[in-house]
Amino acid sequence: MATQIWITALISLLCISPPLVECRRHNLKILGLFPHPGVSHFHFFHPIMRGLAERGHEVTVVSHFPDKSPPVGYMDIPLTGKETLVNSVDLKFFENRRFYNHFLEFFMLYEWGKEACNHTLRSEALQKVLRNKVRYDVILLEQFNSDCMMGVAYMLQAPVIALSSCAMMPWHYERMSMPIIPSYIPALFMGQSEEMTFGGRIANWISFHGLNAMYNMFSIPAADALVRYKFGHDLPSVGELVKETSMMFVNQHFSLSGAKPLPPSVLELGGVHIQKSKPLDVDLQRFLDNADHGVVFISWGSMIRAETLPAAKRDAIVKAAKRLKQRVIWKWENDTLTNKPDNMFISKWLPQRDILCHPNVKVFMTHAGLMGSSEAAYCGVPVVATPMYGDQFLNAAAMKQRGMGVVLHYEDIEENNVIKAIKKVLEKQYFDNAKMVAYGFKHRPETALQSAVWWVEYVANTEGGPLLQSKAKHLSRFTYYSLDVYMIFGLIGLISMITWGVLMHKIRQSAKRNKANKVKSN
């Protein structure tokens, strides 16, 4: 008994002294706030929240997508009454795109952000969270097209970890003390890789700074108005609250999206949604196993409805598939497909990751959404990318730059172009490059999920991870980029040039006078 008392006392003493031993608090209380109704976004958040619950923490999740079989410790508070973004994108929308289309997309995101914010702030789900008055150790929330959930986090007085289901948006950089370097970091909405032409760098600079300015001009005031109406006018602007973000988890990885100067508060978790493979449907398994010449897999994600393709483009893909010796699997949201060839398998839903990792899959025709792009990188499958909107152009350009894919623009879908693109990526060099990317994507010191859980616990146990934070986020852009220093040096240089010019002018004038005086004296 005496021995147990001494051991308990010793452990207590050690726990008081952090330099000697790490004493992790168990059973953290964690809140997830995910107001955006896009299921593809939630595929990135969900495994992290589940992983935390399976670790033994109490996890509460406010979202549109309740877990069908939640683990112990995982509690859903569903957002209801709003249609989710599943099979909701009609391809006719992309028939007449312009070069400035990504600026128009910004306003679509802006409207979505306002709607999701307003719906969540008025929801019974959020009222339940606020009524419970739980002291959360950390809050995980999406930072995408609105920062209004930062107002909720401020009211709950808990440290925040932001999650981005896509590569970082232009407005994410400064809040996380990351430099905006448009010379080689492509803006999310631009279809460029790290290797840009001079014209491309000009367009990238305009997009980066233009979209960032638009977000500050439109989205932040809109979020401020909604959260202050809910919580009172004394609430700080969300534009200031986001600077208190402890960490950001980003759905990217350098092997696919390129190396960037990341501070310790930004963690790459690309592929965190990729779990162990599951058995395929018997008919689908047989179709894949018996494909002697391989399989071309076509899937444009969870939001785009392939069956809304205009007839000409639909027929072009069908005719191209018929000419292939490979078998074709197509995610097609209809029970029938006109003139479907015998070598084609269609289904309204397909287990994308499990199909892609089948050894007989040789080509992935994708819209270049980040989930599918990550799975192609993980499985080492060459791609034919047809980006439609958002970050898809960025992802497509990255895969092309890495030599694991080609881009087939939506406007160029016609029979011969489809055949040409598929045959191109069937070449050995694309297969080799895809396998090289797969090696980098899969080989990490620990899994993405293990990293996520470790850092959530770190932020909670250090009450926001103050040592992760850079003071740079509180500097003005003018100071951060040393424009004041350049201005001083420029001013000194200008004064020096003017002084030198005046001095030389006086010397010349003096020389002329001396010469004139000598002439007169002679």
C-alpha cells in the first residue's frame, strides 16, 4: 500500500514538470463543425473525426452526413433541412466557359458560404451544442468559403484546428503565416503547375491577389453580419478570429501537389480518407479479373452527373470505348446507356479506391477532383483528366506536370480525342511516373490519420499550441513582405542618385567656368 502511494505521488510530481515527461490528457472533448453540404468535402473530415473517437476521445460532429455505424465516443448532431451536394452538377453548365470563369466560381462559392452559414447558425443542431455548454478542448472546423464558424468557436472559447478538403485557398495563406509566392505556387482556381510561363505567372499573380481581395471584400463582411446578428455586435471580425487558428490540416501532399514552404502549423494530410480495401461486388470483380487487356475506369466524382452529358459528347465516349481492346467501367447515374458496347460496365455508384487499386486498371478518366486524384496517386494509375471547376484544374495540371497524366478538356471531348488521350497514357512512361508518385504518396513516417490524431491531441494538451504560432500573421502585408524596407532602400538610392547627379552637374559647371576663365585670361 505504501509503495502504491509513493508511485502515485511520483507520477503526480512528474506530471507537474512538463520538461521531464509528457502527460497526455485522455478523453478529450472534441467538436467538429462542418456546415458545407458537399459530401466529397466530408470524406476528408470524417476519417479524422472517427479516428479521434477510436482513440478514446469524446467526439461531437455537426454535419449533414451522420455516421451510419459510429464508434464508441462518436456522437452526431445532424444538420437537417438542406439538400446535400450529391450528383447535383449538370454538365451543361460547362458548355460555354470563359477565361474569367474562376472569378464567377468565386461568387458561387460566396453564395454557398452565406447559405451554409445562415442555415447552420439558425439550426437546432447548433442550438443544442450551445445549450449543452460543454467545455471543448479543441474544435475542428472547415475553412472553405466562409469563416462564420470561427464566431461559434469564439463563443465556445476553444482552440481551433482548421480543415481544408482541397489545396489551400488564396485567402488561407496569410492567416497561417505562409508567403504568397505566385511565381511558382499556382492559385487553386488556375489550371497551372509549378512550371509557369511569364504570361502564366502574370495570370497567377492576378488570380492569387484578386481572389484574396474579393474574399476580404465580400465573404468576411457577409460572415461578420451573420455571426454578429446571432451573437451580438461586440463579436470581433472573423477576419481577425481566423488569425487565431492553431493549425490547418490540408488535403494535399507534396508528391502530388508540389513542395511548398509550410510552417509547422500547416499539416499535409493528403490521402487520409484512403482506408483498407474492401471486397468488390462479384460481377464487378469478375469483370475486372477477366480483362485480359486491362480496364479504363471513368468516374467524375460524387457531384457531377455523367448522364447529363450532351448527346454528342456521350456518344463520343461510347464510340471510343467500343474501339478499345480494354474493358471500360463508367460511373453512370442511369440504369441504361444508349448504344452501350459489350466491353463496358456501368453503375450509378462504384467503389472508386478499390477499383483503382485493382492491378488490371490501366487508365483513370477523371474530372481531377482531389479525392480521385489522391486515389490515383496512391494506386499509381495514369490519368486522363477532364477538369470542370474549382481545384480540378490545379490537380489536373499537377498530374500532367508529374508525367502521370494528360488533360482532355471538356470542350475537346470527341471520339478521336478520347482514343488519342487514352492511348497516350497507356505508354510505359506514364505508368512509370504514376508508380513513382505512388511511392512518394504512400511512403511516410506514419499514416496521415496517425499524424492528424497526434496533432489534435498536441493542440488540445497545449491549449492551442502557442509555440506553433508565428507572429507574422499579425503583420500587415506591407511589413510582411518588407515593402517598407525596400521603400527606404529605394528612397536612399533615389536620393543618392539625385545627389550624385547634382554633384556631377556642379563639377561640370565648375569645369566649364574654369575653362572659360582660362580662355579669357589668354
